Amino acid sequence: MNLDHIYQGQTLILGHRGASAYAPMNTIPAFELAVQQGADGVELDVHLSKDGHLIVLHDFTVDHTTVSTGYAKDMTLAQLKELDPGNKFSTAFAGTRIPTLDEVFEAVGQNFRLINIEIKSVNIENTDGVEQATADCIQRHNLQNSVIISSFNPYALHRFRAIMPEVAIGYLYESDTTHTPAGNVALALMDGISYQARHPHHAIIDAAYMESAHSNGYRINTWTVNDPARALELQRIGVDAIITDKPDLMIETLRGAVG
Ligand code: G3P
Ligand code: MG
């Protein structure tokens, strides 16, 4: 699968949960701000609601981003829509709602070169259906060529790959997986499917890491980079995309002008 049409030889700048330093994470205002700042794309996280709607939310619960409590999977979309993550972030954003992925695609789906959909799933043998719902949503909006699916869960990526072979996949991990037994098991699992990118935490990346990744044919999309000096170093050694809470700062740093 060739992704040159997306990367175009640049280190892409993706807003982490939108432009989340300045607007409530994983909401339409955060994604629209990323567009305004000139980001090449965004990263966002998805879960299924109790009634099977694909919602954009980071945590498994609503505790951190709203004044309510409880697991999103135990709430219907109507119940989730009563919550106000905007007001929790700042009164300036009061009235902002938890969006569905359909709503995000309707608002900004055509504005980015790449949208990174992170599937939040801890399911191993069985699925709640989040992979199928994600594939259906991409299909509805015809965004197969401008999305990449990532997850910390290799089983979720296997399930997604079986449903939608034409969409790019990135494997997410936090530490150098080759140094732990669990990491090696996960990497061996990933050997079982075709995937195009690795999404490591930036702390484990150096020049040797990049050389090895690129010689094995993987794009490297890394997170969460908010420090200009580190961003410049990652760009210098050939990182393919930087996922940041501050797209404006990264654009100024890596491209010399605010977008
Ligand atoms: O996808 C990159 C990053 O978002 C992974 O960690 O916890 O921010 O979803 P988290
Ligand atoms: Mg994420």
C-alpha cells in the first residue's frame, strides 16, 4: 500500500485529539482549530456507546473530561450527548458535545491529508464491534485514502484488517517492545497482518531506530511531541509524522511559519 500521496516527503503535523492544548480534546472545536492552524491532520480516539454508536472520546470513562462519571460503553448516545466536555475544559467552550465519528468526518473529513483513528479496545478474543463500526463509518464518508487506523491492541488491528484490507494500519506502542516478552508477543502478532506504520512514543526513537524502521518499510508516526527542539531532531532523523497537542507551534518550528 503506497502512502506517498499522504506524506509527500514531509514530516506531517497531526493534532493530538485535535489542537488539544487550546480546545477540549476530541471535540469538533479542537478539530476545527487544527484545520485553522494548518495541521496536516489529527489523531482521535474511538469507542462504542451502549447502543452501538461510534463516539470520539479518549478515556473509557467520562470522568476526566466531564463532570459526570461512568463508562461510555454503559451509556447510550443520548446520555453521552447530555454531557458537556467543553465546559469542563473552559467556560468559553460551554455547550460543546462529545462527537460521533460521523460528525467529525462531516465537519473536517475533507480538510486533512491524514486522520489517525485510534481504536480504544482491550478485547482479545471477542469484539464489541468497534472495528466494524469504524470501517462502516470510513466507508460512508469515502475516506479510505486519508485515514490510518491505530491501536495498542494487536487483536483489534487484526480484526480491522480482516474487515477493511485497503486502509492503512499503524501499530501503537509506548516503550521499546523488543525488550519485553509481552512486547515481543505483540510484535509477533503484528507479523500476522499487513500494516504500514508504527506509532511509538517519541522517547524510544533515535537515528538507528528510524533507519531500521524505514528499511523494513514502516512509516513512523510518533506522539506526543510538544517540545520544539525534540520536534526538530525527530524531523532531522526522518520521522514521518509528529502527533502534537500544539499544531501551531510545531508548524512554526518545522516549517518556519504559522499555518
Ligand atoms: O495515538 C497516539 C496517542 O494518542 C496514544 O496514546 O493515550 O494519547 O491515546 P493516548
Ligand atoms: Mg490516542
